[in-house]
Amino acid sequence: METKKLALITGVSRQEGLGFEIARQLAEQDYKVIISARDTAKVIRLAARLQDEGLDIVPMVLDITSDDSVGKAFAEIAHRFEKLDVLINNAGAWYDAGVSPLSQTFDYTEQAFETNLFGAWRMVKVFVPLLEKSENGIIVNVSSGAGSFSDPQTGLVAKGDTTAYGISKLALNGLTVKLASELKPKGVRINAACPGFTATYEGTEQWGARPVPDGARSIVWAATLPADGPTGGFFRDGKRLDW
Ligand SMILES: NC(=O)c1ccc[n+]([C@@H]2O[C@H](COP(=O)([O-])OP(=O)(O)OC[C@H]3O[C@@H](n4cnc5c(N)ncnc54)[C@H](OP(=O)(O)O)[C@@H]3O)[C@@H](O)[C@H]2O)c1
């Protein structure tokens, strides 16, 4: 069995993205980190960059919307490592800024839910047996202030837009609470964490986005909680966020 703590991160296809920096920060804390993405070439290239920094990184192909892909990743991790300590559901998409509920299509909204809600849900359902084998199994659902009532800039009541994305992240927070009760007796804790508005796309700094290492730290905090830490919460920068 793997002796180091083992973390799996979904949605690591861009060097500028949060997943890449979360992987770096965890590996710097002596975790072995499996980074995963849909695109084989991209994830192998990104793994090589982190390996060049001397970090313990394993690339893996994984599409969170596919039962087949998630099943194969589970089988490979079970075979090679026998357990999993941390699952970070970082993959997310379908940011529909400026689109209101009356104008958004169900087609787009279904795709947002397929990734942001059902993708994370599928990952949890499949990987719980490996997380149960950890002494301190932790799941982090990377959520967003866009799915909360309390975020004054992008939250649910701030503006009538970012419809599909915001509602899918709200649902992800609800799923987190439901799963927390069921996972607690299994010794697995689950929280939703928001990175805050983070500059993962060029030009967003001018709108107030913060550096990627700062956003990633908010997720790494939730991924490295002690065994008596919270479960079923929604956090940013280690502080509870109101829904
Ligand atoms: N940046 C922010 O300000 C901010 C704020 C709040 C929350 N978040 C959340 O933080 C997470 C990371 O976002 P980011 O800003 O770092 O953007 P990003 O680089 O675009 O990250 C999203 C990742 O999800 C992947 N993905 C999409 N669908 C997938 C699927 N079916 N299977 C596997 N991977 C899939 C994308 O890969 P492909 O290249 O294959 O599409 C991409 O690597 C997201 O959940 C986002 O909602 C970000």
C-alpha cells in the first residue's frame, strides 16, 4: 500500500488553472498527487512540469462525466495504490456570465449540471471505497460564491445572471451536506470550498481576481484538515461562508 498521503485532483488541463497549483502545493507538503484531465497529452505535459520541480506527481486520464472513464481511473488507483486519502473535485465549467434564467437554455444548463454536480457526485460514489481505507479520508468539492446567498458580487442574489453555473454550484453545496452525514460513519469528511475570484484566465486581474496561489491555498486548507476537522461545511480561506 502507498505510504505517502495520496491525493487525486480532477480538471487539471491548464497550467494557469487552480488544479495545477493545488497539485503543486499539496506535493510540496509531501503528498503524492494524481493530476487528472480529459486530454492525455495535456495532463502528461503538466505532470512533467511538476515532476521537473522534484514533485511526486502521477498523470491520469479522467472525464468526470463518463462512467467508463471514472471506473477505469478507480480500477487503476485501486490496483496501484490500494487507497486514496484526498479527492478534490476541481473540474468545473459552464460559466454563463450575463445569462439570465429566462434566456438560458435547458441544454446548456443540463451540461453545467452534468459536469459541476453529477461529475463530482459520480466521483464520490465511485471513490468512497478507496477513501474509506484512509485514516483520514477527505473530499473537497470546489464550489463558488456564485452558488451562495452571501456573496455580494457574484452570489445568487447579486445579479440575475450566471444562471446555470450558479445554480449548479448551489446544488453542489447541497450535495456536500447530504453526503457529509452519510460519509461521517465511514470516517470520510467532505466540505465545499471556494477559491474566491481567482486569476485563472488572462485579464481577470483587472476585475479584481486574486493570484492563483492564493485561490489554491483556500482549497488546500480544506484538503489537509485534521481527522477531527469539520464536515458538511462551505469555506473560503478557512472561514465558513454563509449559503
Ligand atoms: N477561477 C475562479 O475565479 C473560480 C472561482 C470560484 C470557483 N472556481 C472553480 O474552480 C475550479 C477550477 O476552475 P479554474 O478557474 O481553475 O478554471 P479551469 O482551468 O478552466 O479549470 C476547470 C477544469 O475543469 C476541467 N473539466 C471540465 N469538464 C471536465 C470533465 N467532464 N472531466 C474532467 N475535467 C473537466 C477543464 O478541462 P478541459 O480543458 O478538458 O475543459 C479544466 O481543466 C472550477 O470548479 C471552478 O468552477 C473558480
